[in-house]
Amino acid sequence: MKENQVKQLLARITVKPGMMGGRPTIRGMRFPVGDILEMLASGMKEESILEQHPILEKDDISAALTYAALTINKSKIIHAA
């Protein structure tokens, strides 16, 4: 994915301290990025998500995935035994 495309997608992600507990949301709406990721993880298809949540756009789903990928690549995971 090109840098410009990544920037355009990430511009859809909003983090406001007073909204949704500071969790990242889509386009300043009260729709958390995590909710999109949970729906995808549960096996929902993009088309179903968009049908059930008409406030969302296809690029919002791509933005959520891009945000998650960039966030996890910057994280350190510690495994405890």
C-alpha cells in the first residue's frame, strides 16, 4: 500500500480524549475501530458490516484494518508462562 493511501485511510481514524474513553473511532463518530475489528474477527463479511451499519463506508473498514496493523507492528507483546 502506498504511503499516500495509508495517510488517507488513517485520516478517517479519530482519537478524542473526551469521546468513547479516548478509543480510536471512525471519522469522529461514536463508532469504535475495535467494533469493526471484532465484527471482522467473528467472520462477518465487509458487505454484511456495511449493510448492518449504513453509517460506515468501505474505506472505514480498510482504515480500521490499516490502523490495527500499524498499531500492532509498533507494539511489544510479552508472553507470560
